[in-house]
Amino acid sequence: MTLLEIRLREWSTIEPGSAGSEPLAGRRLDGPDSRRLAEELRQARLLDIEELASGLRVRSFSHVGRVRVGDIVVTIEPKLEPGALLDLFRYAYGLRNLRLFAPSPSDASGRLLQDLLVTQLLAEMNELLERGLARRYVERTERLSAPRGRLDFLALARTGTPRVDLMCSHHPRSADHLLNRVLGAGVALAAKIAEDAALRLSLRRLQARLGVEIAPVALSRGILAEARRGMNRLVSAYEPALRLTELLYAGCSASLDADDSVRVPGFLFDMNRFFQALVSRWLRDHLDDFVVRDERALRGMMRYAPGKNPRQRRAPTPRPDFLVLRGTKPLVLLDAKYRDLWSHDLPREMLYQLGMYALSHVGEGTAAIIYPTAASGALESVIEIHEAAGGTTAGYVALRPMVLPRLVELLADDRSGAARRALAWELAFGAPRHDAGSFS
């Protein structure tokens, strides 16, 4: 069969009989390998491709990007308009507001997330090149006719015959060091995944320019972690480009199993990850006099009963996305969920998770989900948790909307400091600031 291209938005479904689904009618996956990959994608909740009697049903979750399953290419686009999405990405990850290329006119539905990230990386790298790449002292061992550094006398003794050069270990300043190599590998990766032809050409030219003085390196989690450890104030300008390289690698190396042995054939970026970073940055920047801890483990909340752990397993440790404290006093537990709970029902697993946090007795017994929405009239909802026997209220689960278009407006207005702080307060504590006397 010919290649079938399917385009849909995040958290949406397209199936035979729905609008624009004519190519799906009567379509089947093209073999056992495609069916196996489709099942792995479904189990990992990256993408659900199901064969029905009438054709294919495709359901997306929180991942956006492009993936190929046999002769089917699925493109999942974010619901946010590309300009607004890029503004929020820049804020969440601390990227600079650099001049970007105009979107390709052939892509009427908006640019793919990977092209937005790739374009930002290209702009960041061009900015670094204009400043001049950072140079570091790099150890080299080589034969030199004019000796420098430390002579290798063991190599001299093994030579046996006279030579006009000597083996030396020295440390010249060079651009060919790990950090630049990692960014060069990031540019090479970006050139592979970019969908826009002009963008790919610009990246390949940049890759060739970097290759003149920087050796290639294969990206891996270990290499990225090593480059991250080597960051300091002298190379702070590299932070946005390194962060973008990490994000692109994460989108290209999404795994389908625990040991990372099965890779997704394409680019899929988890918007949950982005939304958690966005909420974290907003709370940290605008919650005055409070401390925000990311993914703080609630140690001691659960444990095996004495003598009732025959396999000697480690006690479960809940890890909410955020813990807000005043000084050392915990006030509230928060979770960021990338699902519009104003337009969709609250999934049971989310309710049960937050219910457990609410019963942890942190603060006043309220745990909250912060979720994104485009609905300007979205309001907070609160679910009471009652004891089954006596009916006494034991805790509360709050659903607090973060209206993303409103965030974009506030970020664009340099005079919106008070409104930003008010929004951060409502996301963390729900009540308007003047009514929350117990936290003041």
C-alpha cells in the first residue's frame, strides 16, 4: 500500500466515520512488526493505533511529534498556536528570545514542535558562533618536533632509534572539547529530524562549519550528563543550547521499555514534561517568601507493617511534582497534569493519586492538580473526601486551571508583576491572597 499520513492533535481520536477519516476506512497495519510496534506504543501510552473491522482508529495522548509505524506516518500537533507555544517553551526552559525564521508556507496547520525547537537551537548556535566558541585547555599526547608540556620518557625509551620529534603531553586551548562536541552532535541530530527543507539545509551548513574544528561525538544520556556537570559561569551562554539538545535527544530517544532497548521510530515529545517545567518556573518566580521543591519524596508516609514484608521490598515513596513550604513548614502538595480537566472528566487514577496526597496531612489537607486550558472562564473545582462511615470530611482535592493564553499575555507585559504573583498564589493555594490568612 501507499504511505498513509495521518494528522491529529494531542488528546484526540480519529476513526472511520469521523471527519477527515476517509483514508482510515478499510486500512490495516502492514504486518506483524507494525502490529508489535503499535502494541508497544499503546502500552507506553505514546500513541494508540487500533485495528477495527471498519479500519484504523488512532488516539493520541500527551506526546506530540511524528512517528512512523510501517506504512503509516502519524503527526501529532500541540493544540497551542506555534507562537504562543514557543513563548511558553522559552519561559519554561530559560531560552532567549532570538529572531527565528518564518514558518514554511507549505505547513498551513502550524509548525511541528520539533521544528520549533530545532529553529531555536539554530538561532542559539548562531549566536554562540558570533560571540566565539568557548575554548578550554584540552590534554593532548602527540609527537612534536618542538617539545612542550611533559615529555613521555617511557615512549622515548621504547623508540630505540633516534627521532627528530618527541612524545609530549600538553594542554593547548582548543574549541574541540566535550561541551562543544555535544552541541555539535545536537546540531547533527536537529538536521536529521527537521521537517522543513530550508531548515535542514541551514543546519547541515552549520554542522559542516562546526566540523572544521570540533570532532564528532555520539549522544547518550551519559555524555549529556557529563556535559551538564561541566557547565559553569564562564559558559553560561551555552545553557539554552545545551537544554535544547537535551530536549531533542529526549524526544528522539523515547523508549518503549524499561531498559531503553526499544526506541520510537520518530520524534515524540512528552508535553507533561514541558508543562511541569512551566508550572515549576512560574511558582518559583512569583511565589514570594515561599520555597518550591520539585518532586520531593514523601518519606515515611508509607511503610510495610512490621513482620509483613516477606520479600524485604523497599517501602513505596510517593513523589508529588511540587511541595510548597514556608521556611521548613510544608503547606501544600501540588501535581501538574497536562490534560484539560475543564473540558474533560477527571481520570480515576489522577483522583486516587491526589486523594492519597490530601490524606497525608500536609498543610490543611488539600492537594491540588494544576492543569492547562485555553478556556478563559475556567474556575477551580474542589472534591471533598469523606470518611465512608461517619461522613466526616477527611481532605480535599482541588482542580486549578492554568489558562495558557493568559500566561502568554502576562509574559508579554513587563508591568504585570502583581498579576503574575496573584496567579501563582491562586495556583498554589486556591484562595485569593487576602483570604489566605493561615499561610501569612
